[in-house]
Amino acid sequence: MTTSSNSPDVAVIGAGVFGAWIAYLLRQSGQSVALFDAHGAGHTRASSGGESRLIRMGYGDAELYTRWAAQSLTSWTALFTAKQQPLLHGTGVLWLARPDDAQMRATLVTLQRLKIQFERLDGDELVRRYPQMRLDDMAWGVLEPESGVLMARRAVQTVVDAAIALGVEYRIADVMPPTDAHWPSLATTDGERVSADTYVFACGGWLPKVFPRLLGERIILTRQEVFYFGCPAGNRNFAPPQLPAWIDFGKEVYGMPDLAGRGLKVGIDRHGPSFDPDTDDRHVSPEQLRMARDFLQLRFPSLGDAPLLETRVCQYENTSNGDFLIDRHPNYANVWLVGGGSGHGFKHGPAVGEYVAKRIVDGGPVSSRFALASKATVQQRTVF
């Protein structure tokens, strides 16, 4: 086994959205950083892969996540502007609400308190403004006009490119699970050993594989399916600005307008069966396709028989309740565990990166919300 001449201050394992932003912001703070990923930034198996992710502010009464989403939107915008990459689509995000929708009422209170722009739309206004949607069963809605869609895969690659430009060493290499009693170094599968003062494991769905005893039951991977349906030729009713991104919280379905000619995206937000990111099949199931088509018949009846253009099977990697995991390893002070972000974590990449970087550089406690000790082994979702 060879020993690398590279001995960075911090080695970050995982070049998804969390790892990329952590590496980028650590380098901005003056740390030397090496960033590793087994398949490359934005690769198909990653939770950060895929074409698009929502960025929205609504989180009920979970004010921290609303603050982080707003902070992250500013950071994403600044990066894309600096790199001249048009990877944020300001489509707006429309929430659909039932009469007694406690989650949405709590969201309104939080948005008002934090002075985040929104419009409250009654049922008649929803029907008038979005005639391409069937919304006569909706009591009201909330439109976040400044929210929208991030082009995920390319966004992650842009962060990594920015980090490299600052001097981060980026390597496509498979880091082996650590076995040393103390971690002065880590090995890669090609026989290299890399030493660092601090190690950050932000490897998404592979966290339970790297730390099976510690995280095998605390990071829960589920199969999630996404569908793109074709829109009528010459018809712009399903593209922005006529149609925003939208979330039907009661149906556990979200979607995005036709962006870059990809078609109308329909995502099932209900947690699926358990999933292995390395070995499981990534063809969509007939059951989920039927669910997506039933939803089209309900909300977009003119697209009920629309052709299926594209599908994607990805994974969520959540903690028991949906809060992130951001904590030191219980036995090794120089090892950080960062994950549990899927389903809502992509948008928060900049805020997570800043939070972790500050604690590595300046020290300080970790919020109990993110602590390993708060992670249970049974799913009871409270963060949406």
C-alpha cells in the first residue's frame, strides 16, 4: 500500500451536495481539503444525482429549515451568477392546502415571521390562476414566488468545479471503511492511504455501509420513483411562468413544470421500500406508474394519457424523523458524520456546508436536533 504525499487538513468523503459545499466552504476558510467520491460528482446512483430538485421555504413550524432554505437560496444564486451557470429556475412553488391543513397554517406563520415573500390564494383564485390544473377540491394555497427548481446534477458539479478552482484536491476514488482504532489515515481501494487531521463522511446512501453498526438502522434508505410526462406540442400551459412547481402535501406528490423540454415531472414523496444504492434495480414499478397516472388524472386531466418520456429511480436516505445527521463520531473526535438529507436536503447544501465548516474550523457544540443520539431506528416522519 502506498502512502499519499497529500496530507490535507480535512478529507471529505462524498461529493454530493453536502460534501461538495463542505469542501468548498472549508477551502474558503483557509483549510486544505481533499474531496473523494467513488463514482464522481452528480453520478446517477447518488441522492444528489438527477436533473432537478425543489428549493422552497415552507416547513411548517420547523423555522430552522426555513431559515436555512432562505440562506441557501442566496448562496446558490451567488454561485450560479459568479460561474455564469443558469441552474436555478425561478418557477415559484405552489403549496396546495386542505381546509384544516395544520402544516400549511404553521408554514404561513413562519413565513410571515421571517418576512419571506408569499401569496395566500383562496380556492377561487387557484382555479382562476391555474386553469391547467384541476383544483376545485382545494380550499386554498400558498405560492412562494421566489422559490423554484435547482438543476441538481449540474449544480453539484458546479460546486465541485468551484472548489477545485480554489485549490481543493478532487479524486474519484473508493474510500474503504475505516478499521483503525484511531484514525490517522484512510485507505482507498486502489491501495493509497490518505492522512488528514479531520475526516467528514458525507456519503449519503453509503453512510450505513461505511458505518454499519453505528448507522445501519439509523439511516434508512428507501426507493423513490420519478416520472416525466410529455406535454402537448406548441402548448406552454405546463411550462413556467404559466405553471409553477407544486406540492400536493395531502397526496404526498410533488412536481415541476416542463423545464428544458423534459416534460412535466411527477415525484412520489411517500417513502418507498428499502433500497440498496449499489445493487438494486432502477426500473420503475407498475404500481408507482399507476399512482403517477392517477395523480395526473386528478390534477392535470388533459395529461391523463400523456406519453411517459422518462423515469428515474433514486433513493432517499433519511433519519427516523427527517432531521439531518450532523455530528462527530461518538468514538473519534476527528470524524464527522453528515447525512440523512434526502427528500428535502438538496436545497440546504450551502447552509449545511457552512454549519459543518464553522464547527470544524472554530469548534462549538452541535444542535441536539442533528445529534446522533437523537436518531431512532423506526421511521416517524416529522420533517417534510
